[in-house]
Amino acid sequence: MIKIENLNKKFGNQQVLTNLNLNIEAGKVYGFVGANGAGKTTLFKCIAGFENFEGKVEFIEGFSKNNIGFLPTTPPFISKITGWEYLKLATKARKIERSDFNAQNLFDLPLDKYPENYSTGMKKKLALQGILMQQNELFILDEPFNGVDLQSNMVIKEIINSLKQKGKTLMIASHIFSTLSELCDEILFLKNNRQIEKFEPNAYDELEKQIRSITIDDKLKDFKF
């Protein structure tokens, strides 16, 4: 379990997260939705240890910062290393000795080329393959489907289902509600940088109505085309 208590995060004078409280249970898939700027990415970075914050993030029952696989929206890459070398670095960071990257090339990536020259979708797929090969217990995926082709999106869905079957824990932010509703045990709606409302599958229709009301109906009712 991950226990988050009174988490606060500021960037300068801007309050991004305010007194956030949340429990993440092991072995579940959690979806995160909310408007742009609601704080989803910031929350993920705080949990993964990439941002300082006030409050507490407590790892319980086998979780630690050393077994988190974090996929950012735009993965960073070191210049002038190949895709194969990137995967080697990713696995060695977890003290895992592997070299079978060409045989285990989930997305048929050109591993002999520099990732800095990959397309946006290829970069994301390489970063995802890297955290998968690290054998992490918790996977935090920030917009894993954005910028990725349809076939690869299908592969990513199957990867998520396979991780769930293995008892891994996943936290996924996405603006594709239909995909989250297929994959997640719970969807968490982050509102106004402070409030999280939980929805289980039997309430996903109600959540979709709330999202539509906020993001579509209110915006379009007075707009003149």
C-alpha cells in the first residue's frame, strides 16, 4: 500500500496540490482523470520521488521508491546512446543483468539507433519497455497512450492486463476515458488540485457524465459556431 497524507506542492506562488489524501492498494489498477493542470502529473512525480513536497508519502508492504517504474508523458533520453544501450542502463539500474533486448523487442524498435532521433511514440514505447524489464512492483504511467499508434495502444492495453494478472499495481493518467474504464479497478477524479473522488466500475457512467458536464456541456452551450 501507498499512503498519502496532507500532500502539498507549490511551484513558486502557485499551489498545485493542497492537502491531498489517498491510499493506493497493492494489486489494483487505478485510473486518474482531471482537467489539464489539475495536478495529476505533479502527484505522480511526488510519489515517484522526482519532486519535493510537504506532507507524507508512505510505502507499506513491499513498496519502495526502488521498485517504481515511472513513465513520464515525455520521456527524457541521454544523447548519443542507442536504444539497446538505454535498455541496458535501465536494467542495470535495478541490478538486473540482461542483454536479450533484440529478442525481447516488444514494439519492434530500431534498438541500434539513437532514441533522440525516434518519433514521439517510439520514445514512449522504448521508455515503457525499459521499466517493464526492470521488474518493478508499481507502475506509474502518465498518458501512456498519447502519441502512440493504434496497434501499439492495443499492445499497451494487453501489457497492463498482464501486469494486473501478475499482481502488480498501476497508476495511469489518461484523457481517454473509454480506455481507463476498460482497464481500471477504480478511477480517481482529481478536482481543483485538492479533492479526489473515487469511482468504482458500477459508477463509471456517472463519472463520465460529470466529466462531460465540466469539459463539454458548459463550454459549448453558449458558444456560437
